[in-house]
Amino acid sequence: MSSLSPTASRCGGPSCAVPDVDLYDAVRRRRDTRAEFTGSPVSDDVLERVLAAAHSAPSVGMSQPWDFVLVRDAGLREEFRDHVAAEREIFASSLAGERADTFARIKVEGIMESGLGVVVGYDPSRGGPAVLGRHAIADAGLYSVCLAIQNLWLAATAEGLGVGWVSFYREEFLRDLVGFPAHVRPVAWLCVGAVAELPDVPDLERFGWRHRSPLASVVHQDRYLPR
Amino acid sequence: MSSLSPTASRCGGPSCAVPDVDLYDAVRRRRDTRAEFTGSPVSDDVLERVLAAAHSAPSVGMSQPWDFVLVRDAGLREEFRDHVAAEREIFASSLAGERADTFARIKVEGIMESGLGVVVGYDPSRGGPAVLGRHAIADAGLYSVCLAIQNLWLAATAEGLGVGWVSFYREEFLRDLVGFPAHVRPVAWLCVGAVAELPDVPDLERFGWRHRSPLASVVHQDRYLPR
């Protein structure tokens, strides 16, 4: 790839060596990052590996229906940050008592601090007209995009980067902001960047919003409800 | 977890050691498996690690809105296989010429051969009533379920297992088959099992259905279309 970034230099230093991180370690270390971004630039080599991992995700009918818009422009990120702040207030106003107090302490985005937004889109026209495996499940293409996002997230974790999925936005706003055509659906804004650390405990657990459930509570044998 | 399987014995042998597989290797080796299942049983230890990886995926508002139904019952799998065969015919009848000939050579499921179906469901009532990050994006919970599926897929790959996502089905049929209540949406039937190999090249590419696109074709700078 010739130019993932118009500005960052190619990296030849040791920090650009391909990391050897165990899959289960990456799964365990991965966090949804908001407060830990340092703003240090991500090298093209690293970003290319992370995006290549996303692009090698499975997809229905091998349609590869994703797009990745790398938003570095500060003006675009400021516009998005302000929109997210307004949506945060809308959600906050729906809460009361302990929920409102707990939410008030939680940071929901690192749009400016991360330095890079990766906007992920879903293009249902990719791989058509007959997408193998999508005739009965219209959302199968949307599912594929999410598989790519998780590959990106784990690869970024292996590279020592943080990723924060921001979902306090309206799809129409984000579609207009990054210039997606009408048929491309925005699926995610991912803040991606260098971090001071990846905390051991998820933010929402640290701040008392939710606790992780035991695995046994979501596993069932043969049927969920008996016949 | 006390009993992931009602029948399989706990594994104490070397094949049950936790694998040390590089994240990027797992991403690269992962295939959508249909023909390579051997039918050999998967030990409880391995299956628990794979499901635990899924369960530690990120989720909107830490809602963890997924369910996993482990379908070993041969009767249930036969019912699903027959339904999938009918849906395959519906898709085949929409094709003509080269597309029809190419599709005729492609196997779309390994439901019986794999020995295990993992049906993944989405329960939007989880983590409510106010799910942090979902007020503006109703599908954010559905996205979370897909992130869990990709964690499962990569962990299974690291364990040397194959995973095949079957999407030739109607959601209502699968909901009834595994007894999901009306509010739980079936998202995937995953064939999971031991495999003879994981081919280097995806089936759909080997059989001439599609070819993988270059990364550069899906990466954009700042905006998709200019302002």
C-alpha cells in the first residue's frame, strides 16, 4: 500500500517489528479505550498490519463489504466530538439517581486524544449481485463488517495500541461527515492510537456501571428452552 | 464451568495444553470450514477456552448480549441440515450460467460432519434497561454479538479447530429449533469441530466464486467522497 498516511514517515525502528502476541493474550488484554490515549502517532507499517488483519476477516460470500476511512483531520474530529457530546447529554438525561451519578464519571470517547478515527462502513453492493449466503439473512453482510472490526481490535491490541468504539452518534450525521454515499452504512467510529496502558479491568466495571457475567450463564445444551 | 458437555470426558492429555499461537497467525490461518471436519470430539477444556474467548469480547455498555447453544443432538442437527439444503436450492435457483455451475461445486455446510453446532443468539434485554452506548444505534448490541463470534473463531483456529458459519437458513426456523424466546434473535449457526486441515486458500476463492480484494481498495483518507 502506497500511502496509508499522507504525513507519517515509514518506520524502520524496533517499535515497528511485527509483534508476537499470543491470541489468548490479545483477547485478554483488549480494552475499550477512552482515557489512555497519548496522541503519539501510529506508524504506517503498524496501521497497515492492523487494517490488513481487518481486511482478512471472514465475510459472507467473500463479499468483503467493509470500508475504512482514516480520519486524521482535526476539524472533522472536532465536529464529531461535539456531536457525540450532545448525544451523551441525551443519554444522560434519560438516567436518574445512581445510574445518572455513575454515568457522569464515565468518559465515553477519546476522539481528539487518540489522533485517529477509523470510520468503518458497510457497503451491501460489494460482491453482488448474488452474494452467496445472504439471500435468507439480509444482515449477514453487516455481521461480516463486525468480524473485521474485531480482527482490527485484536491486532491493534497486539501492536500495543488502544481502540475505543464510540457509539454516541446518529448514523446520518456520521454518513454526511465522512462522505459515505447513501448506500454505505456507517457501522463504527473507532478511536485508534498509542496508549499509556491498557487497564486490567474494563472502564465500565471500574466505574461501577456493570460487572462481567460468568460464562456458564450464557451457555446452553442443545436448546435454550426445552421443547 | 461444571458441564459444557454432558458426555465428553475432561481432557488431561497434551492435546489439551493451552496453545501459544500468534495473533497474526490465527488471523491468517482462520478459514470458513465446510469439507475438512473429521468428527473427532472436542474436549471440554478446549471448548471452554474457545467460549470464554467469545464471552470476553467487547460489548456495548458491557451488556454481553450473547447466548451460545451447543447443539450436539443428531436429530436437531439433521433437521437443520435439511432446512439448509432447501435454502441452498432456493439460492441455486436464482443463479444462471457460470454462477450456477460454480455454485454447484461449493459445499455450504458441515452440520453433521462437525459434530457440534454453536448457535449464537442476541438478547437485547441484557444489560438494560439503559444500555450505555445503544440509545442512538439500536443495532449496537447485534454488533457486539458478532465481535464475540470473531473471538470464538480465532480461538478455535488457535486450538486447531475449524469453524464454518452457515447462513442458509431462515431466522424463524432456527429460533424455533433451538427454543430461543421471541425476543432472542438467532445470529449464527457455527459448525465447530476438529479438522483434517485448514486450507491456505478460502473455499470460495479455490472454487472460483470470488477473489480477495486488495487492502488499498477499501481504505480512504479523511473522507470517502470529497465535500
